Amino acid sequence: MDSDDSSFALLDDRQEWLRFSQLHQAETGQSGDECWDSHMVIQGMHCAACAFAVEEALLAVPGVHSADVNAATHRAKVVWSAAEVKPSQWIAAIAKAGYGALPAADSSLRQARHEESRRALWRWLVAGFCMMQVMMYAYPAYVADAGDITPDLVFLLRWASWVLTLPVVLFSCGPFFSNALRDIRAHRVSMDLPVALGMLITFSLSAIATFEPQGMWGAEVYYDSLTMFVFFLLTGRWLELRVRDRTAGALEALMNRLPDSVERQLPSGEFERVAVRRVMVGDVIRVSPSESFPVDGVILQGQALADEALLSGESRPQVRSLGDLVVAGSHNLSGIVTVRVVQVGEGTQFSQIVALMENASLQKPRLAQLADRIAKPFLMGVLVLAALSAVYWWPSNPGHALMVAVAVLVVTCPCALSLATPAAMLAAAGNLARHGVLVRNLQALESLAEIDTLIFDKTGTLTQDGQRITQVMTAEGVTPAYALGVAAALAKHSFHPLSRALVKANETSEQGLSFEMQEVTETIGQGLESHADVGWRLGSASFCKPQVKTIPDAAMDCQVHLCTPDAWLASWRLTEDVRADAVQTVQALQKLNIEVWLLSGDRAESAQHVAQEVGISQAFGACTPQDKLSRLQVAQARGARVAMVGDGLNDGPVLAGAHVSMAFGHAVPLAQSTSDLVLMGGNLRVVAQSIQLARRTLRVVKQNLAWAAAYNAVCVPLAVVGWLPAWLAGLGMALSSLWVVLNSLRLNKGF
């Protein structure tokens, strides 16, 4: 225990916190101290009751503000105050509750998972070998007639079965007994308690019958039933362990993309290998083939073929050469490159993606919360029902009464009920992540499956993100280069696609000018205004007109205007190309019986033109953010289930008002995105594909819940009336959970 305490104490070093924690944005302690979000992997969990136990243990620690534990992924998110508690204290509380904890990004996590799988496999092999031998010794008793086997031979067969059952009870059943003892000490109930009681009763009853064959319990032994249902339970758990790792594979693949160390250049020009967390902005590192880029940086020397599939959804490797940006988490397939570091740690896009996925993996959808609330009273009901069954059968046959109670204890399975929703949701989220769609809110998958109306923004969504200036009109005495320089200085303060187009045009122009603007504010969807200097305004005609009064009629068709309080200075017309996959996406949505709308802040003529080009009949232009929200609310008032696809920032109000929202990840920083799903690549087809997968997911969830309910409704009565032997109860319990997980795993395939 001392070694564990010392390893926990290592995590109290503030420099170590960034390995598994990040500053909590929404909360501070009572005295304004720092709060941290820490992500851990919990070891030794098997059901929803275990998740509740870990949450209770964490929340009992002063300084821990919140704790969320997901029973399906075995992950925990802990929000704690750095001034009130240290990581070693709340990790020790988890250990005291009987569970292990490792940082989610710990390099030893993979080894720990391997060890857990290896131990589970050995327990399964021992149980399987002993079960086969016990069945050989039990077979004569099933086929022999009365008097065919002498009492001495019966005693010998029973004694041999007892010896062979001991390794199963002492080794293979170890986790069940240790977890049950932990629950008893903590005065709580989990799935392992009724199972362990069933094993203990069966072995004790059989042992008494073996050594006192003339006693009241000596009529029959149940070593074969015991070894069989232990073998079946361990089979189910081992397969669940393997499948669970595959289900959460997308998150694990992302988190394990970063190497532990990297070659950093010394002042002498030589390279030394250092821990990644010691790399700073401005350092120069060298990345070899088959290594991952640990930071965001710019290539100084060499050329690489970078696999960015898990970050952008782009399946084809991208060529990165001198001056190109490489991102943390991408994989170097070929070529040695020297890179100057521009972002490390939380500042990288990789870190933001991992944070989003970690938070999503800890969320509990509405159906999962309902199942978890049922699990605890369900287990209490199991214990009561088993006791009542034993009491009912006791007068006729005490041995049979106890075995009926064992069957009831073993066959009832709240795990299938608790796993039904999160297993399916996480499998779908993993599949989406591999195709460049990050799920920020698991509940959104359920909402996405039910939508019948989808609203697209135009600029940067249905059209290409980059726009081109096709016409410039300026006031007399104002040069186009000067007007563009001023406009770009204002536009730098906005993420709007039109603003980015002006900034890019100025940067790439040979006559580009550079200005600085102070005190710039943005009116979402309308324009920008500088409250310093002369009071520049850049934006739509309606935004500029109240200030300048008149804009030349010839310039009114332009999308962007520049003015001061006294005069109009310039206007720009920009054109945009419709995305190559926009038509195909709209057609796919219409085949799914989804009504498609287009709402745009651009001119009505431009909105109608794009709508006709892609095949949308409902299109509205010149919409302010409030106009978009009003039209959305009108549709919702008619009973429509509405999804919104926008740029993630300028469409903030309507994204928040929709039943489910999607936004492109390149439009705004991920940390500022308010959408439920983030589309990391430029592929619009994933919108329709995500809806199809969401509908498949909801069907799988309903199948899982129906199976769990039907299984318990059929098997529990059979066990109570004594028609379900203990070994068959064990098989049924193992298969019920396994079926749910395997059915959910189908969502990993296809997109």
C-alpha cells in the first residue's frame, strides 16, 4: 500500500497535472482558487452500481466539486479545487472504496489493460479446464441406475469433484468474492454480491453433501453446476472486456497518438530525446517516420506524408513540406522532418479534440440515466426475491430450495439493462469520430435520429469556405488597396467567412497594407465597428446605413461595405463556389424524408441562387440571427424536430435553439463551438451519414432495452418456479450482457 501511496503522491506535483487534467473553465472555488478537470480510468468496475460507489467516494472528499463515472467506458471526470485537495487524496478515496484509478493518458494504461485481460483469460482457462474434469466425474451419476454405483465410488467421485472445484472457487471466483466483500463493508449492493452469494451457497451445499453424505444435505452435489456457471460468467466478462476496449477504441486511439518522448534540438545543433511535456513553444524537434507529431508546428526542413484521419476525417495522407503546418496527433508515415513548435499542450487542436471526446464519453443519455436509476432497486429486489423463493421451497426440499435461490441470484442481470444505451451510444460516437465527426453531447444522437427538418446556413456550409473578391467599388480618392487594408484590420477580429476572405485577400495582395484597429466589437451576423479613431464600420448595408445614411445604388448589390460616420468608402462583391458534395448531400437527406431549408444572412438573390443549384425549395435570405431563430421556432411550434448545420459562431443562437446542431470545426476554435456535433473535415456528406447512423443507433438501443427486459421477464419466473438450473442461469446471465455489447458493436461498422 505504501508504494501505491507514493505513486499517488507523484501526481501532487503541479507539473504532472497537465498529463491528466486541465483548468476548469466554468467554475472556481469558494475563494476564487483554481479548479481542475481530471480524467481517470477506473479499474475493477463491472456495473452501474460500481459507478455510483466511485462517485459517492469521490464526492465525500472535501474539495471535490463534482464526479461523473461512466460504467460502460470505466472513465471518470473529477472536478476539484487545487487549494482544498490534492490528486493523491481523492485517488486514495477511490482506492479505499475498493477500486483502482489511473490517469486517462497514463503511459502504463495500455499495460494495465493487457494485465487485466491476461488475468481474466487465466481465470477463464482454469474454470474451463476444471469444469470439463468435473463434468467427467458427474456424468456417471446422471446415466447410472439406482444401485449401479457403490457408495464408496460415489464418495470418491464427489471428493475428486470437490478437489477440482477448489481452484475455481479460490482463483477463478476471486474477483466476485473480493468485490462482494468490498460491497458488504461499504453497506452497498452491486451485481457481484448476488452472484458471489450464489457461488458460496452452491459450493457450501455441495461440500457438506460430500463430507456428510448421510446428512439432510447429502442427497446431491452441484459441483458441475457451479463450475459451469462460473465458466459461463467468466466467458461473458472476458468477451465484454475485449469488446469494451474496441467500443471505446476511437478515444483510446486518439489519446495514444501522442508519443511519450521526442527528439529536441540542443543549442549545439545536436538532438536529444526528452519527455514531450518538457517541449516548449519555439523549440525545434525532429520527427522520424512511424512517429506521431507531439505538438503543433511548422516544418523547417524535410517533407513528410502525414496521416490526419483521426483529426480531420481525411482518409488520404497529406503531403507536408517546408513551411506547412503539422498538427499534434497526426502520424508521420514517411520522411524525417525538423519542426519548429508553435503550440503545445492545451493549445493544440489535438488537446481540444481529446477534451471534447472525453467529456462526451462521460455523459449519460436520458435512457441510460433511467436504466441506472433502476439498477440499484433491481438488485435489492433480486436479493429479496431469492430469499422468498428459498422460503417457499424449503418445506418440500431444503437443498432444492437453496439451489432455486442460487438460480434467482445468478440469472437476474441488471448489467444488460445498464449497458443497453451507453454501449450503443459510445460505439456510434467512436464510429463518427473515425470519420471526422466529434460528438460533444451523447444525448444529441438520440435527438438526431428523430429529426424531420434540417436547416443549412449558406456561407461556409453549403458553399466553399474560401470566397473570392470579384468586384471592388470605392469612393473618390480612396484606393482599393487602402480600403482593403482598413477592412482587413477590422475583419481580423471576426471568424465570419466574409471577414476571413477579406483578410486573406489583403495578405495575398502585392499592394496589401497593414493597419491596427482598437476597441473593435462585432454584431453577430451584421458587421464590425471600431470605437476608436474615426469609428470605422464594416458589414452589411443595413449595418452601415444608419451611420452613413446613403450607399451608392450601384454598390447595394455588394455583400460587404466600409464606412465612417461621415461617408461611405468602399464595397466588395464576393462569390463563393458551392461544395462539390452539396447536391449529393441534399438528395441523401431528402431520401431520408427530411425537409431541407436554407437560411442565410446574405442577400435573398444569392440565397435563392445557391438553393436552386443544390435542390433546396425552402430558402430565405437577408436573415439576421434573430430572424433565423424565429423561423426555427415557428417550425418547432408546428411539431417539427429540427437540426441546424452552421458555422458554429455566427449561427450561435439558432444552433442553441435547434433540437440538435452541427458545425464545421475549422470555422471557429473547438473550445468556442456550441454545437452538439463538430464536423472536423470539409466533407458535407457526413451530415446525412450521421443521421443514418443515429437512426441505426436508436434502433440498436431499443433492441438492447427490449432484450434486457424480455430476458429478465422470462428467466426470473423460470428460476423462481425451479425450472432453470444454476448452470443454465449462469449461461443466460453471461449471454444477456454479451448480446447487448455485441449488438452495439455492429455500430462500429459502416458509415
